[in-house]
Amino acid sequence: MNLAGSTALVTGASRGIGAAIATRLAREGAAVALTYATSPRAADQVVADITADGGRAIAIRADNASPEEVRAAVGSTVQAFGGLDILVNNAGGGQFIPIGEMSLDDFDRMFAVNVRGVFVAIQEAVKHLPAGGRIITIGSVFADRHPFPGASGYVASKAALAGLTRAVARDLAPRGITANIVQPGAIDTDANPADGALSDTMLAATPLHRYGTGAEIAGLVAYLAGEEAGFVTGATLTADGGFTV
């Protein structure tokens, strides 16, 4: 998966899955720009770790809900490294609120971060991506299955990402740019720890009966970013320990 000479932008990469992805792509040889919204120290630590390992990385503050900041992050990446080859849309979030209690502001915020921000990043990135460019979006298995109530807004946003990815793959295929979505199941992160409030429900629904790791998702992303995945586009790749079986 040699990515030497390439440049990647990973959104929402100050911690968790995003940090694991940024670190893995850098280890494969890519220069990596990573965005953060509220955790500058954590983002700086990811950059420091990559640099200490011999890689190149920068951190850029960009709230995925702000189109202007997302566009600026793409521009800053190109300016810093001279181009852009790989876009990883990892930034996202949401709240679990019963539909009868969810405000329109709650719903709009989830779509602004999880869907509109991804759309804007792709739209801006395609101005720079060459033939062989890669767009990889991190979604959620909740787009296909969710085991408890109260997730309607979040689920809708993640399902939208799957549809957006397939449509983008069609649009960009003539240019030789691929677009794929990775849908993780329960992954052990600070925001969703393996011993957290949802762990009993998630483990009971997961045949492997464990949480995944950020490194396991990063490995799948690294594959999609490399030459061996050149014939993979418009695909949904699930890494969920059997949750959707």
C-alpha cells in the first residue's frame, strides 16, 4: 500500500478513528493534513506522533458544519503539500434523540456535519484530485441496522452518505477517481468506549462479541487509498464484527 508521494486530507482526525487513519496513511508514505473542530492539543499530538515517525503532517482547524472552513481546509492542504490525492471524510457526529423530542435544529446540525460537510469537501476536492484520486467516506452500519430507538436523525444522515457515495462514484468514474464508503460497527474510541453505556446492547448484537479498533478501520481505508483498490468504486465496505449479518 505504498502511498509515497501522495497527499491525503482526513477530516475530524484529532482522535479515534480519524487519528488512526491519519497515522496509518502517513505510515504508508502519504503527507497528511488533518482537521479538527474543538481539540487542537489532540490534533497537534497526532501531528507530532506522525512527524516523530518520519512522516509529514499538518493540523487545520475546520468545523465540518461550516462550508467556508471545509473549503479552506482543502485549499490549505493543497497549498502546504502541492496537491491532493486522497480525501477521507471522517468528521461526523450526532445525538440519539427520540423523533418526537428531536428539534429541527438538532436534525439540521447532524445533516450539516455528517452530509453537507462531506458534500462540500468532495465538491472542493475534485478541483484538485487527479486521475487515480480517492474519496473515502466513513459512514456507519447504523445506515443498515440499528438495535435501539432514538437514532432516527443520525441513521438518516448516515444512510444519505451511502447514497451520496454511489452517486459520486458514477459522476467521477470518467476521471478515474474512485469513491467508496466504509461503514464501521462498534469501534472502541473515547467517544464510544467498549465499556460505555451502549456496550451491552452492541456486544449482544455483534457475533464476534467485541468492539473493533481504529487500526482495523484504518487498514481498510489504507487499502482503498492504494493502487490495489483501483477497480473498487461505489462500494460499501462494512467492518462491524458481523453486526449486520
